Amino acid sequence: MDIRTKIEIDKMNALFERMNGHYTQLEAEAINEGIEELDARGREDIPVSDFPKEIQKVKGGTKCTIGYVSSASLDIPQIKKKNPDTGRMKNYPDWTTFGQQIGVKEEIGGVIKFARYSVNWRSAENMRKHYNAKYVDPSNAIRYKYGLAPMDKRPRTTRPEDVDANGDPTYMNQDTGNGTCVSQYFLVGTDGHIIKEIPATELRPYFKKYSISGVADLRKMNASDAEIKAYVDEISQLKFRYTRFNYASIAYVITSIGGVKKRFFNEELSDDIRGTGVNPAEFIEMAKKMYKLDLEKTQNDPNGEFDDEYPDDV
């Protein structure tokens, strides 16, 4: 580990110490003095307003590092309350009970996941071809063995589902199955501030199970548990994970466009992560530390662009 990386890790740990209540904010600011400025390290900045257009220029297969903030996918205890819009009773997350179960006294408003992905970024059309060839075709071969109907291939589209006022997409779908991902989880209070980081091991009993298409149909066909497990294992071996990245929740991207090293840092990070109100300033500060760590890992990498198996112009 080089000295710069060690320094940044020490600084990020100091931030986490403050979150866990080991330092006061003033003590943490003294420890972290001078780290607010982001290091571009020879990379061109992509302004927030230009990001939707610029990211569409990334060549299919280009290596990208992405910092992303999202709501953790958890099965939280439920409580029935009256929906003020409809007047009917509805299930809502029972954060009070959840807090008691994990031993937290503060009022919890949600659990946020901060993930750092390293993937081969794909344009919308490139992703469509990749999905059909690397997931649909081999999945259908497996499904045929087990008597399941084939999946439909994703058709070519000329317009994304959601666009901004300029007609640019507000999201991008990617395959994160063969990339790497480092995830951290944070309890957020009802006031939007971070309470503390919580280890994934403590959340494991609450993680939602990832469902695989076809399992429910196999159960209807009275397939044995052994057959279902064999089917799940074969599908899992494809290592495909369809992940949607909403631009407003992307904290940063480190990549290349047209042979030029680029970086995007989102100073306008969304404060509404699937209904969980967060203080974006705290996550932006955290993202700066994580960005620096990822930058150290990529500073000596080549631009990362290469000819993908599905060129965008084919």
C-alpha cells in the first residue's frame, strides 16, 4: 500500500469514528483538515448538467468505477397505519421495532447502502445486446431442460423509459454480475443525518432474498427441492446481475470517454433515496473520501476503453 492510500484510509476512518460517536465533529474536522478538495488527478471534470449527455458517449465495454447511494433492500418489520392519501390501512416499515431488534436507541428513518462498483460500462443498446446474448439465450437453454417457457429477448428501443426536460435519460442499466462491488451500510435518523455505519453481518437476517425467474413456475409444476436447487445453481453460474443506476443517486464516476480520462462528482446528490430522506451533504463528504480511495486504485490504469463484443455501431 502506498503512503497516499494509507493517508486517505486513515482520514476516512476518522470520518467513520465521528459517525460512531468516538470523536466530536470539531475533533474530526481537525483530523480531516484539508481533505475537502477533490483530486482530479489529470482527469477532465464532467459538470453535473452535462452528465446525462456525456455518459452516453462512453464506449461499450469501458472500465468504470461508480460510487452509488441507494436504499438498502431489507425486509423490515411492518406496522399498519392509515394512508393519509386514501384513508385506508397500509403496511409501513416499523423502524421502531427494527431499532429495538438491532439495539439502536435513536429514531431510525432508513438504512442507506453506499456501494462502489467496478464494471464495464455499456451504452443502452450495447447493454441490450449483452443481456440478450449473455443472459436470455443461455437462460432459455437452461429453462428448456426444466420444461419452462422461454424468456423474451429485450427489443431495441429508440427512447428510454424516463427522460429529463432535455430528453436525456435519467438512468442507465448495467450488468454488475461480473464486476466487483464494495458495499457499506448506514443507519439514517428521521432528521436525515447519519446515525452510524452498521456492519452487513448485523443486517444479514433482514436482507431480501434475490429471486430468480422460473422458480415459482417450477414449484407450480411440483418440481422437487433438488431440481429447483439445480436450476437455481445453473442460472446463478451465468453471473449476470441487471442493475439500474439512477443518475441522481450516482455519487461519482471514474472513467474514460474518447481516450480522455474523465471523472464526474455529483455535488447535487439526491436527498430522496426511495423515500428515505437523507442529508446529502454528509454523503457527499463521505463520497469524497471513497472517491479518493478509488482514484488511487485507478490512477495507473490505462484508459480502460477496448473493443467490446457488441460494438455500439453494429
